Amino acid sequence: MKRILLLLLLGCTSLQIWASYLLIPMDENQRNHLKAYGIAFWVLEREVDVDWLLNYRGGSFLMKHAAAIEDELLIRGVSYEVIPDAKSTAILNSISNPEVNQDVVRLNKAPKIAVYSPSGKQPWDDAVTLVLTYAEIPYTIVYDQEVVEGELPLYDWLHLHHEDFTGQYGRFYGSFRNAAWYKQQVKDNENMAAKLGFIKVSELKLKVAQTIQEFTAGGGFLFSMCSGTDSYDIALAAQSIDICEEMFDGDGSTPDYNSQLDYSKTFAFKDFLLKTNPLEYEFSTIDATTVHNRTPENQDKFSLFEFSAKWDPVPTMLCQNHTSIVDGFMGQTTAYKKQYLKSEVLILGENKALGSARYIHGKFGKGTWTFYGGHDPEDYQHLVGDPPTDLNLHPNSPGYRLILNNVLFPAAKKKKQKT
């Protein structure tokens, strides 16, 4: 009889383990939020579905238990809980309550990630490549040649490096025109333009911008930070005119070009004016850096909006975090003055006191775009030549979490429209 009872007990224990789940909490109890995203991506690569529990404990992940996944969690130092099937069912039932602002989004495919970045850049030169590397999420570098030659459809998600799409070399001319790195940048861009059959760098960059727009319209997911956001829209608005002065492209600009900008071509911005002094380190009136410069660092924060998880799952996904208040950080383009945002643009994060939007999102054709102001979420005022950020010191960074929300976003299974 004792033997039979033991066998029954062992059988029940085995069944419980077989039916268990792994819960990766994303609230304050998580030791390493950033690597947790890498685990979710790693699981998706192995064709195992992941449930993203929106607004549940900071946007936790739930998946069926497997020894290999648990081993990987231990190796990467990510906090997790093994829960029985009954508890996972209870969590899902609680989330489904119409009065609870939570929902479940099924992630079922690891997106193919591309980063638009020039050769020679190190991962720490850009916050996205830095956090992708830290989270162990694979990505492919593409640049002008790959874009022009039609490789973007191979990818689901594209990040724009802190690039200048206007052909003005980042507006660094005033301060760095004699620096070796600046001269090399000019040379490399001119050589690439000639190689691909363009007379000017600005013409090449416009072609790249238009191709990226086509990628988005076809269903691609576009993410950009810092000057890769406003310079991109400026290039689209100025595609029928010349806004580059002689030191950038060898000839003068179109007279009175500010009156000829076509805002209907842009993703996010309208009614802005371009800075006409080529020595000024600023593209246009869009950027709110000057406003943030006058704010003490300990007061420069932005708040994330709370959306309805069941009715607005997309912005809810993009805002998942363990805090609703995020420390601000500077960049060539730090944030966006609200008066220059198109009416259809969705603000995800803002500094209401300063009247600036930090984190914005919108649709274009079948795809979406997300713009995020600032250079490095854990380096308040990153300067040229500053040492790289060590994310081992910031494993729970709320600002970096917003980037990784965007990386996982394309993996979400499309839900039927609620009626």
C-alpha cells in the first residue's frame, strides 16, 4: 500500500512539474529587467510562445516551463518564479476581468532586427545597439548600400542610428570641421554617394529616407532616437528643395527654403522652421533641448501615459515599465516641442511642465514608427568622447526598457478588433 501511495505521489509531482509555468516578473522584484527581454526573445527564437502580461507586475512574461529555459534564466541572472498551472490560470482569469486595466498579448515570432548604422561604430555609440548587445538580442547592421539595394524587406524592425538624413553631417561643422573624425565622416559619405550613383550626399540620404518610408508603409516597424528622428522628417519635408549650404554640398541652398517645406511628407512633425545658420548645432525649431538645458538635472523627468490595455494594446505595450516616471536625458535632439506634432501623433511620454514630448508613436500605411528623444537613457548629458555606458551598472533602467518594449512589439500576434 505504501508503495502504491508513493507511486501516486511521484506521479502527481511529475504531472505538476509538467504542467508548470515560468513567470518572469517585471516589477521591482526583477533583478535584471534588460536581460529579461533577452530571455523572452531567446524563447521566441526557439518557436515557443510567450505571453506578455500587460500591466501585470510591470509587464511580466509567462511561458510554459522547460528545463532549458530555466537554465538560461539562471545563467543570465534573471529573476523568475515556477508556478503551477492552476496559478497561471488564476492570473490569466484575473487579467481578463473587464474592470482590470490589464491584458495578455501573445508573442509568437522572434522579429528580425536591423540597425541602420555606419561601419566602425561600436555598440556603445548608440543606446539601441548597446542594450541589444547587453540583452543578447541578435541584430544585423545595415547602412546606405543595403538600404538602396533593397534589403530592408528582409527585416521586421529597423532602428535608425543617430544619423543626419539631411546631408549636413550632423550639423557638427561649426565645432568639429577640423577634427579628424569629422573629415573622415565627410569622406566616407561622399565616397558612398559616388559609389551608389548620387552626386550629393544629401541626395543619397533622401533616397535612404524614402526607402525607409516605403519599408514602414509596407508593414515595417521603425524605431528611431535622438537626431535620427527630426532629421529624418526634415529630409522628407525638404525632398524637393536644397537646404544644404555650400560647405556641405558644394553649392548654395534654395532661396527662402523654409517657405517651401512640405509637411505632408513627414511622419510626425509639422509647421517647423529650419535653422539657417550652418554653424549652429541645431536642425530646426522641433527640438526642445534649450528648454531642458535650463532645467536642473534632478528635475528633468518625463511621465509615461497610462493607456487601456484591453482597448489600446499597442501603446500599452510600448509603455510597459516598473515606474511611470522616467529620468530625462539629453541628446542632439532631446525632446519635441508639442506645437510641432501632427494631430494624429500619439504621445507616449511627456514632460508636461516643459511642454515637450519625449516618446511618440504613429502609424504609416501598414506599419508603425516610434520616435524617442535623447541619446543615452543612463547618461544625462553624453558628450563626444565620453566613455561608454556600462549597462551592468543599470540592469533595471526604465529608460532602456522603453527601447526593448519596441524590440518585442513586432512579435505580438495581431488581435481581432474589438467591436
